[in-house]
Amino acid sequence: MGKKGGMLYLTVMTSTTMAVSARERSRHEALEYIRGSGGCSRSDLMRVLGLSRSGVAHLVGQLIESGDVLEAAHVGGLERRRRGRPSSVLTIRQSDALVVGIDFGHGHVSVALADMSGAIVGERTGYRNVDVDAQGAIGLSRALLGELREEHAAGRLLTQAVVGIPGPIDVRSRQVRSPTILSGWVGLFPDDVLSESLGLPVAVEHDTFLGAYGERLRGAGRGLDDFLYVKVSGGIGAGL
């Protein structure tokens, strides 16, 4: 669940790179906190992000203008009853759009759809020798996504896919190079190949990174500043 949660959350956040500016990092952290908390105040963002009042005001203004966030004086219909001016609450704007998470294991392919809050609305798993049959595995992911679309996504927009693969990707070239892991993928640029196959924007990451990210957002690492994630499967991987 951690890994898939990470993929879907990454998709919702559209976080396709680790090298983001301080401003973009604050934006992503703000969206992550608002989404995870179910609604928060501007004061909460000041405390969590370490920004000034004017910095938070500017950031919130951008999030509201982009349509990512709503601001109101209540949550779930319950007014916040305080003296003076009501404290405003920031929440994520809900959408009918869906996002896609794909997990390539060594011997399986799992595909899931989620709404913009990260809640899974459907998933499918198929089996293939992923290590040696890249095209077959990619074709299976497309077929599984087609089934999910037919069942859950009629008339709904799919915005992006985040994909986990069980092997390293060259950070600069975005190419699979290691001949000892995913031998059938060597020389491929999985971001481009999968985007063309699925007809969606795609971000590909090492599955161990996504596992750590998922646990931080939804699992055992939630609320922790530092932790170690270890995956023991067809191989052994770890993420800090």
C-alpha cells in the first residue's frame, strides 16, 4: 500500500522532479499538508512551512488562483465558532479527474486509478516476466488500464501516471542502463515509452523511492522527519 500510495500521491502532486526551486518546494509541501490534514489554517502553514505571514499569504493566493485550493470559514458544513472574524480553512479543490499509478514488479504489473484526494477507485494486476519482456509488460499495463477506464473512468479525465520500476534509472538521461536488473529494459527511456503507450504524461521512479514516499505520506513514516524504508522482494532495496 505504501508504494502504490506513493505513486498515486506523486501523481496528484504532479511532482516529476526532485530538483525544484524553493518556491515550488513550498507549493508542493503546502498542497501535501493541506491534503493530508483534511483542511488547515494559514497559521498552520506558517508553522509547518516556516514561512512568514506575508509569504503564506502570497503562496495561498497562488494556490487559490490556480484552482488547487479553496478557502472558506468552515469544514464539512461546521462553522468554526470563535470570537471576532472566523478563521478561514484551506482545503483541496475536489475534481472528477483521476490519476494513474502503475507498479512494475519483477513478475507482475499492477495498475490503479485514484481520485484527486488519493483514494483508490479501482485496481488490476496481471502477471508477466517484467525483467526480460519490457514491451510485453508495457502492453499489459496498457490493457489493465483500459479495463479500469471502461469500468471506472467513463467520461472522466485521466491527468497523469506515475510508474514504479524495480531497477535504477539514470538521473540525467532518464534511461535504463543496468544489464543485471531489468535486462529487457536496457536502453529504453521508460518515461517516453510509457507516455506514448498510455497516452498520458508519465513520471517514472525507482519503486523503492515510491515505497518510502508512500509510507511517509500514508503509512508508517507519517509524521516522522527521518526514517529508513527497506523493501525485500525479488531483490533488496532501501530508501532514506
